[in-house]
Amino acid sequence: MADWNFAEAWETVAEVIPDAPALIHGARRVTWRQLDRRANAVAQGLLEAGAKAQDKVAQYLYNCPEYMESVFAAMKAGLVPVNTNYRYTEDELVYLWDNADVVAVVFHGCFSERIDGLHQRVPRVESWLWVDDGSGPCPPWATAYESLASPGAEQVAPPWGRSGDDLLLLYTGGTTGMPKGVMWRQDDLFRRLNAGNIIRVQEEDGTAGLRKTIVGPGPIAIPACPEMHGTGEFVAMGIMSVGGCIVTLTERSFDPVELLETVDRENVNVLAIVGDAFAKPILAAWDAEPKRFSLSTLIAIISSGVMWSEETKRGLLRHRPTVMLIDAFSSSEALGMGASLSTGTDAEHTAHFTLGPDVRVIDPDTGADVVPGSGERGVLALAGRNPLGYYKDAEKTAATFRELGGVRYSIPGDYAVVESDGSIQLLGRGSVVINTGGEKVFPEEVEEALKLHPAVRDAVAVGVPHERFGEAVTAAVELRPGMTTSETELIDHVRSRLAAYKAPRHIRFVDVLGRSPSGKLDYGRQRAEMAQWLEQRAVPAPTAPGRP
């Protein structure tokens, strides 16, 4: 059986199509030959700095060629890439790099001042590789990344070798608690990504099968979301593994016009986004200038991580009916739980998915399968190739990765109802469920109901403490520019679509909800801000809607 290692797969790609584009960033173009030589040189630099087998290398970068290049370099050297959220505070960075046992950090120059205030708090980090972004000089405690990469080098292999057991650490903040490092074996991750890729490699033939698959340059893709998150990084890794090219946007805040222009200019085939946080601005920009953008080369838009609304899908399909809109239901701990496909005039309903082949929906207490059409809620359990667990956290590993009937499953806590046809209606993550008087309310269904109101641009629902019912539903809402509505109108709007107890009792209007670059919401922060707002508003403890 083939034992897949990304470094060896990408080295094979560089041998087969050396002059094909691998990375594009504005006017900058890096071929596969150049990428391979530059990654070799960086790998050699890491080894000469004293990195040992499976030491950790953090990417503290905005989207840029150096992101995937340094991931490649780490894997070449038998080291472990570690994603780093560039919005983290100093304390969060120290926690992550200490928890991950990081020995080297590749960082954009704009983060120099922040690192200068904390680098002595992470003494295990021996190498700081500064990526010049025009923000200032290289700090004296760092090494210029380009000084390592630009000379290039021939193939570098670590003395301890490489294998499919080599790891990638994907740190996920989730919706609650401190970040957790999901440990993926490269062999397992390669196969999971290959199963959902736009072009698939014959896995059992190893690199020989890869050589047969790559008959020329592969798909061109834009991860519009940050590569520091799983959706962006995994899409990039999958596309590169079939000889594709990754195009990154030059603006550091999402600009839908730049995205649309880049799709047309670079003849992009695949676009990766995270739900409506990206799709809605794209649609608005396209609606505003429908004749300006063609997107004729676009084959698929892939979304993962948060819900993607049916309304937005229909809007995109009006412009380009031939494109496939793929809503992939996955998480850092479980790839391939389900998907929905929309194309032509057929836009799939929000949160409605077809289960992946290794997925069951089970009762969280008994482990028994939920009967389709019964209306019972269950949690999704994914068998097959899954992560080893959470890095240095046996307790959380045991809670998420469970053995049922002799089979190991990943059970991140996503609730769903199984329809009579076997498809699922996704309800949301149990860790943020609102429990009001014994009734479970999933924030996503309240949020989706609110966002169906024409004046609402974005929304979040959270539970606040209630003396009698435990929690009551409240919501924060971001309105569309120039539009107005009232708290009463929105509450009635939700009541017209959901059971009364699911409707928010109070609604707070905000200028910006503050989603992360990946499009996700920090429910803990939202809950704290809601509680503070209610206290300042001097309102009594809310009565749960529909109850005395």
C-alpha cells in the first residue's frame, strides 16, 4: 500500500511539470521548479538551525506564496507545519506556540513589533524567519526568509527520512475554549483530501499513479479565505497535489472586486470560500457590475466551515449557471462528513447535506443510529481516516474520537436530523447549543431565519442566563447599509418561521459582528458582549419566548 507524504508528492509534481505555475500573487509567479528549489533551501536552513525530527514550524502569515512554500519546506525536512491565526493577541500566540512546541516561526514583517514583545516568552523557538512585506527592516533577532530561499538548493532529505506518519498540526479555535491542535498523519490527510478533490489520484499506485494523473498543469485555485485556517490550507494542499496552481489575493482584507478581477485575469477554475461571509459580498459586487465580470473559466466554488444560504447560491447561479456550488460539511477533526451540490437552477436548501460514505448519525448517549424520518436529533460520527487526536490533550481526544462497535469515529459534536431519504438537515455544533427550559435551540437555525429578513446582513444567536429556564435566546444583528428594521419586527419574523421558543427575546443592533477572517464567530465573546449589553440596558432577566 502506498504511504503518502506531501513533500514527496509535490516533489513528483515538480519533476513532471517543472515550468508550470505553482504559486501566483499579483505580478509574482513561482513555477514548480522554483518552488521546489526554494523550499529545499528553506528546509536546509531549518535543519542547519538545529531542527530535529517532527519539530514544529509555525506559519504566522497572511496569504502569500511563502505560506505554502514554507509548509513544503517543513515537510521536506521531516518537520511539522503549524498554522497560526494572525489575529491572535500576544498571550494567545504564546499559548499556541508553547502548546505546539514550536521551534521556528515564519512571519510577515508587519508582525515584528508584536513578536518583539513576546519572543523571549517562547524560548523554545530558535528560528524566526522574517518575510519582507515592506513594513520595515528585519529585526536583529530574526533571519530574512528570502536570504534562505532565493539561492535555491537541490533536493533535501532529512537524516531521519520521511513517511506517511509525519504530521501536520491544524490548530482550531472552534467556538469555545482555547485552540486545539488537531494531529493529522500526512497519509490520512492526503487520502481524505484526494477523495474530495476535483482531480483524483489513484492512491494505491503511489507516486507512479501521480505521474500518470498529471498530464499537464492542473487546476488553478484561489483560497479566498485565509490559508491559516483549514479550509484555505486544505484546498491549497489538495490542488497542489494534482499539479495545480494556487493564486492568493494581494489585499489583506477581503475585497470581492479584487477577487472577481483575479478570477478573470488568471483563468481560475476553483474558488474556496467560507459561507455567506464571503459569498454575499461576492454576489453584491457581481450584481452591481454584471457585465464587468465573466468568470467563464470557473468550474466550482467550494465552501466549508459555516452555513451557506440557499438565497445566496441562487444569486450566484443567476450569473453563472454552469458553475458547481459545493457546500462541504467538514471540520478540522472530520473531513468528508457531507456535501450539497447546487448548479443550474437547482440551489440546495440551507444546511441540507448528503452524508459521506463513512458517516453515521447516532444518539450521543447510546451510540445507536438515528432512524431516518423519525425527527430525532443525533450527532454525526465519521469513521475511516481521521486525525490521531488533539496534540497533548488526551481528555479532549477521548471525548471526540470514540470507538463504537470496534470502529473508531470522529465525533466533533455536530447535530443533525436525518430525513426519510437519508439526507441530513444540519442543526449545528452542540457546544454552542442554547438550552431554554429543556428545549435545545441551535444558534444556526435562528441566525438563518434572521438573515432571511431583507434588512439583515448578518446575525448571531446566543443564550443568556435565565433564572427559571436556564437560558433564553438573544441575538445580535448587523443590518444592510441604508436599511432599517425594529427589534419587534425581527422577533416576529423569526416566530413566523420557527417555534416561538426559538425566537430571540432581545435583539442588539451592531455595526459589525466581527467574524474572524475564516468567516466564523466567537460565540464566547458574543455571549459576553450580549450579557454586558443587557446589563447596561438595565433590562430584567428575559422571559423565554412562548413561555409565561
